[in-house]
Amino acid sequence: MMKSKADEEDYWNSSKYNAFTFDDADDELSALKETKKAVNSIGPLLAEDDEEDWERVSWSGEPVGSISWSVKEMAASNQRADKEPAFPKISTETPSLSKSQSGISLSSLFKGKPKGGNLQTFNDVLGDSSLRLYTPELRKPKSEYKDLVSDWSAEETVQRLQQGKGVTLEKFRSLQDKLLLLDLAVAAHDGNAITAVLIYLKRTLCKEVLFRELESRQTALRHFIHYLTESREQRLLLELLRALGRTEEAALLQYKDYKNIADENKRRDFLKSCLSLQFGGEDGNHVQDHYTLLERQIIIEAADRKAEREGKQEVFQKFPRKASILNMPLITTLYYCCFYHYNEPEGTFSSPLNVRQTFKISEKQYFTTALAARAKLKNWADVDAMFNSRNWLGFSKKKSPLSFQRVVDILQKNSAPTRVLQEYVGLVSDAELRIGLAQKHKCHDIVINTYRDMKDRQQLAEYRKKVERGSAEERKIDELLSNQQIRWKN
Amino acid sequence: MAHSARRDSPELPDLSLLKRLARDQLIYLLEQLPGKKDLFIESDLMSPLDRIANVSTLKQHEVDKLYKVEHKPIVSISDQICFLIRPRIQTVKWICDVVNADKAAGKFRRYKIIFTPQKFYVCEAVLEEQGVFGDVTIDEWAFYLLPLDEDIISLELPEFFRDNFLAGDQRWVRTAASALHLLHSLFGPFSKVYGIGRCSKMTYESWREQVEQGEQKARHAEIGNVFLIDRDVDFITPLCSQVVYEGLVDDIFRIKCGCVEFGPEVTSSDKSLKVMLNSQDKVFNEIRNEHFSNVFGFLSQKARNLQTAYDKRRGMDIQQMKTFVSEELKGLKQEHRLLSLHISASESIMKKKTKQDFQELLKTEHCLLEGFEIRECISFIEEHINRQVSMIESLRLLCLLSVTENGLLPKDFKSLKAQYLQSYGADHLLTFSNLRQLGLLVEQQPGETLTVMESKVGKLVNDRTAGKLTDAFSSLAKKSHFRALSRKLNLVPKSDEEYDLRVPRDMAYIFSGAYVPLSCKIIEQVLERDGWTGLEEVTRLINGHEFAVTGADPKSKSDAQRIILVMFLGGCTFSEVSALRFLGKEKGYKFIVVTTAITNSSRLLEALLDNNV
């Protein structure tokens, strides 16, 4: 069932979820701050040696003597030796710290209380450090197994594979034997054994036969694909996918290769070559866009780098580019164009309108990005102009494809001054929401006017306490409260 | 915590045994290469290793220098080198390069590779191919299980998720089974094993075979029951924002191997601080399972108590003061420290969450879970994408939309995907392909799940461009499995009832009372019914592979029968752990969670991006 809007608002204001609201975080946060202050003020007794204790007692988590710490130390000392970039050296106050060795790690965390019965004896066994009971195989390294016996059956062979023991697969020569081996491995659910058999099959069967047999064995097939992916046998993998008619996957796999091409021109050419691949669904269009975008970025980048160097355009001087625009997502590129090339005629590659047109960017998306970019530049005139539309009588009215709440949010995140914010807060149609935003951004006039319109005397009186004493706002509230003409609802 | 907890909860077995076992095995292996040697450690093994051994342990066994595996030429001058690695092709290839480079330079050394938790045949094949098989000795360190706390054990195998569920590679099935086998031989015999999911079933099978091949000594069971569950049984839960303290800390600061690094914004100094988070931290232990809204209250109460305790020393004479300092002060100071740390962390969480409009985000999530105002959720997600807010967060919301709605309408899918690629880059084509393969983000297939009438209505609606009308009809056209499951299992409590988060009445409290995690609900139901009877419809909707088997006959109604090992294959979240702890308290169980890795929405989705391999 659908719920009405009112229901929904109720829902969110009901006590059920109100117990926890990050939006009214201020009160909670200040309470927390109080608590923190209180905690910090406790006990002058401990002031002296506090700092060291942090490190020494149980805390640093990476006590001196821990393995991570030691590896970092090693890396740091190596860095001195061969100047290769390694981990940053961590600060160490070694002398006083040596005591902490056993401070945090290991068994002290979970103090083992031996319990009665069998466990006790088990502990004793362990105490003797004789692990042989549980790891008899460890005595000889596995690699030393020599397979003198080569007459294992298929079942035994798979079982030995499962146990990580040495096997010889060479005796399985007929296709039938090979497939039996594979099917047994699959039946044992052991990926390690399945892949082992597949490696053998790959070596001893021609592609055509192998691919054909795998087609009817989905589990084995997935293992084979994963194996080829991991061992980076791209060519064979592509052949396999094509043989199976999985052209869409093959196309994506080929496309993915662009990541390995660093040079932007080569990358562009590679992307162009991908356009003829058989992608599924809309993916072909997305790849086309990717290509078009990179092509355009290369042009913009070259032009802007030149402009920046020549120093003729003010905007590059005032807001130097932080990074190149190459390989950035489309929306980042649009933002960049709105930032540096906002007023260019539509014919240029870097004109935001042209970008919008070429990539069919939605109105809302375009608006959001342009708004953020112009606000970042603090160009409030441009911001203002974005909302203007005239109706048939010629009156201008502010309109936005984005909710005004969101507009305020974007402006505020770009540190718009209250004067600017106020205008847009006032345009939020929902009264409750408007008050909330106005309070958050200290737009007193809007709060006061809204309470007046709602005829809510109590709230207005309440709000009086929050404004500065003797301010114009306070006077305004006082005037309203003493206004006999208003019919207050409370 | 003020709920009606049952007092007779059984005692947990001592898991620290696992650490000692792993450490002793490692020492044994190091001794197999006598003499001084340098040790190269794979980077993601360092934290787990730190939990069970430290440098002096290694030094005692003649490890000279420690290095991190970095896939570049090495600088070691030792004539014996030991590599401690995960069984990964690329790492083994690097080792081959090292060995071959030495050979070319005429340098002679002894090499040993220790694979953990096990070796794979492919790794040996690489050694063979590269001509170094025989030049290196190979061993396996069966370090399967790392206890992160009294009731959490991790396999520390985050790649389990991607390998198993995305690639369909079952290489870790046997590993999971061996881990289970180890637990069985230490704390078993188990009397009952329940499970759901394809991987769970295979793991069970593989484990059973190992039990058959080995010999089980008759002993007193400490863990009675086991529940295996695949991550893909429930993708909804890990996609939700966590609001219980421990989960929230994980979402924001990322807990790694039971340890969190608090940055300068928390420590209010210029350095960051690594802190262990577990039941040993008394303050943390009391708030970890609490809904975040209760945490402040708890912390200020605690601060007041602390003040009182400190105040006691006023008016003490010298002797009393001496006793106070020697007996109480240290504990108080410790508590004081913990308290200020968690207060600062909470403060930092508040600031971050306020900044990212967490409230609106939660509202959208809750709407998706409840299945109303979907149109508005979609435009919220759209705006999120348009503004290029966090790439992962946008993806998370898209996936949540898809799994709750059983796929997106083709028109929405097309438009949201296009906008996503525009905002975050075209290379996410590969991400979308992965998500589709996994069923996390899909297009609705008309006619597949709909009745004829409904699909007609749906079609009619699709043709309309006006959003408003669609809104009215779309809920009709989309009958998803999640909706059905949610109704069947009552996952979304009625929204008109009040939910007091201070006194949680069910597991929904971990999501502000808005949703009972599906995974934990299934576990609750199966334990209650002692099997799957009556849950046929549920298992059908989840796509089955459920099982319940009885093994060793429980000798008596011992405590062990109320200790339940829950094994999550593919990862579990801290919120799920909290939910199970709550369930345990309610029903008098104790849960031990074994997971292939601790996960959350970011880790889950990051594993599916295509920037590696």
C-alpha cells in the first residue's frame, strides 16, 4: 500500500525514529562535549605521566616489538640504503618503551583458563610443544614427496589432489579418462583439484576439444575462466569466450585493456578500436561516449595548458588548475568547463552547453553541476541568473529543476554568505522544512516571518531567546508579539 | 543493557587455544629451516600474524630481518629466505623472479615458501613453469582461524567472497571445511549441523569427508550445534548502514583484525592511535552492541561514576591514599582513558554523519526496506549520483534498490546506469557487469516474476513518462522475493508502533527498529523449529540448498547444546554479530561467529569493483 505524504512525514516525526536523529545533532553533540569536558577535567592526579602511559600500557595497538612495527622499521632502514619509496617511518620513542613488549598482543588478551577434562590434557600436549599429533605431515616438506607409485585410480588421484599430495596425471591419456578425472574433481567440490585437472587438460588437449567439453560443464568452465584471468592469459580467454558465443563478455574484457595504456593518445586510439566490438545493451554507446570524452579532453587539456602558461586568461591565474582534466569522468569535465569556460559560445569544444548537448546530459544534472561550479567561484550573479525565468506577463520568477532545499545545500557547501542563502531558503515551499533550514543557516527574517504566517505565537516567543539581545531581529519579534492585529493560534 | 536477559547462558569455550596452536605450528615450520633467515610476509598476513606472535617470537627462531612482500626486487643479503604468503599466482610469480634473478647473478641461497592456510596446485604449477620447482621447499601453515574476540573467529580471507560468489571458483570450500574440521576436533563432536546456501552445502560435504577419513576421539563436546550460511542468502543486511556502535565504528574507521586506527580528529593530537577493540576494553564492551543513540547517555553516566570514584580520595588520610593509589587508581586511569577515547570517537562519528546527511540516507534505506515511496528513493539516489557524492555509497543505494525491488525497471536501470557512468567514470561498465552477474544490480525481466495481469499493468506504466502515475502502479508491478520474504518472516515491523531503542524487543533494534536482518532471522527460526519444517516457502524464495543433519548423539542436555557456531561463508557484519548476541541473550544461547572475513557495505562493493586483477 502506498502511504500518503502526510503519513510519511508523521512517520519520520514519530517517536519511533526520532530517538536517533543526526540532523538535530547539535544538542546531542553539545551534551557530548560537556561530558568530554567533564572527563577531561577529572583527576589532576593523573596529569603527570599520562602521555607515556598511552604508549606503554596496553594501547598503541602496534606495540614496539609487533611484527607490523618491525617490518616498517625494516622498510625505513632500507629506504635509507637504497632510496626506494617505502613506508614512512613511524615516530618511536624507543628507550622508555621496551617494557611494553608483551603489553598488548597475544595471549594476554584472551587469558586461557584451562578447563577440566579433556581440554586440560590437550593443553598439556600443547605445552610440550609437540604438535606432531595434529600435524603429522609437517615433518617432511611436501615437495619431497616422490611419486614412485603411479597407478592411482582416478578417485585416488582426485583424493590426493584434495589433500595436497603429489600426483601424476600423465597416465590419464584417453579423453574419457581425462573427463572422468575432471568430473570427479567437480563432484568433490574442491576448486583446487578442479583447477589442477584443468591445467593438465589445457596442456594435453587441443583448444577445440577442451572448449567443447567445458561448455557442458559449467562449474569447470568457471574455474577455467578464473584461472585464465588470474594467470593473465588474455588471448586464450578471449578465444574461449568467443568460442562459447559469449561475445559481450569478450568485448568488455578487451575494452578493459585500455587501463594498461598510459599515453592518452594511444588510449584514445585504442578506445576507438573498441567501438566495433559487440557490446551488450547500451554498453556500446557508453564506450562511444568514453572515446568521445577522452578525445575532447585531449583537445581541452592542450588548449588550457597553453592558456595557463601564457597567463592571458585571468581565471587560470586566480584559480590555478589542480590537475589535468584527462581521464576524468564526464561530470567532472562538465564541472571543469562550467568553472573555466562558462560563457563560451556553444560552438567550442569546451563550452558547457556543447558538452551538455554532445553527451545528452539531463537538465537536472547540468543545473546541479553548473550551480556548484559558479558557487565555487562565488559568482553569485551567475548563480542568480540560473534561476530566472519570465512568465508571459514578464514577471520574473525563480524556478529550479532541483528542489530549493538541495540548492541551499549546494550553495552552503560552497560557503555562500547568509545574504545569498537567505534568498533560496525563502523559496523552499514546505514551511517546516523552511524553518529548519533557516534556523540552521541563521536566516532570522525567514524564521520570524514564517512563524508570523503560521500564527504561531509560542514558537515565535521561543525563538526570541535564540536571537541576539538588542538586535534588529529581537525588535521585530517584539513588534509582532505586541501586534494586536494578528490572530495567534496559540 | 536493560533487557530481560536469561541468566543461564552457557560458558563459551576458550578460543585462545587456536592462537597457541597456530603459533606453535609456525614455530615448528620456522625450525624446519635451521639457521638465520630473512622472512618475507605478505602484507595482508601481517595483522593476523601480529595477533598470534610478535617479533621476539620470530627472533627466537632465528628470523633475522622482516620484510613485506612488495613485488619488486629484494634487498636481503641473507643466504636463507623464507616467504610467508597466501597461495596467490602473482605472489608466487614474484618469488620465481627473485629466485631466477639470484640464479642469474650466481647467488646461492636456500628458499622456503610457507603457504597459509594451504597451498594450491596452481602455485606449484607456476614454480614448475618458471623452472624453480625443486629450488624452493614448500610448506603449509594451517592457520585457518584467528579468534578476534571471545565469540568471533575470522578466517581472514576477504577474497573468499569474490572468488566464490563472483568467479564461481570453489578453491576455498575445502579451506572452510578444514577450518570447521579443526573446530570440530577441538570443541566437538557437533550434534547438529544446519545450513543454507550452495557453498554451505559443499562445505558441509567436504567437512564430512574429512571427518570420515580422520579419527575422532571420544570427548566431551563444548560446541553442540553448527549453522552454515552463505553470504548470498542475504545481501540486504550488509548493504544497510550500520547504526550499532561497533558496526558504525567499522563503517567509518574500518576495524582491521580487531584493531582500529583512530586519526588525529579523534585523538586530538597530531598522531593517530591504534586501539584493540574487544571485550577486554570494558567501556567498549558495554557499548559495542548498543544503538548509537544510547551511546551518549551511557558514556555520560560512566563519566559521572568515574568522577565519584575519583572524588573518594578527598578527605583520605595518607594510608588510605596509599591504598587508593596502589589498588584503584590504575583501573580508574585506564577507564578514564577508554572513556575519553570512545567519547571522542562518538563525537567524530556524529560530525561525519551530520555532514553527509545521514538522516536522509537512513530515511531512504528504510523506505526501500519497507517498499514505499520508491519513486522518491530513486530521485534521491539520482541526486546523490548527480552530485558525485561517494561512489561506493551511490552504488550501495543502487544495489539496495535492486535487491529490495527484485531488479530495476528497464527505464530506471538505463537512466541510472548512464548517470552513474557519467558521474564516476565509464570504466564502471565492468563494475556493473560484475554486479549483474552476482544479481546485486539487475534489470527487471518483464514477465519473469510477474503474473500476466501485473506485467500488463507494468507495461502500461512503463510507457508513461510521467513519474507520478508510475509511482501509484509500480508497487503493484514489482513483487520481489525480498518483499515476500519480508512479509513471510515479518522482517519489517509495522511503522506505526513505537520502538524504544533503549529496550530493544527484537533484533530489529540494530537497524533502528526498521528491519530485522534476514540472515539472523533465518537462524532464529531454524533453531526454534529445530530444522526447516514450516519454512518451505522461505527456502523456496531464497533458492534453497538448505539442510539439517544430526550427527553425534548428544549425551545429555548439556550446556554445549546451547552453544551455536554460526559460520558465515563470504563474510558477516558487526551488526549481524550484535543481532546474534541479542538473540542469544533472549533465548539463552551463546553464539560463536566464524566468518571468512568481517565485512560491511564498502568492503562488499569494493570487492566487486574491477580495479584489481
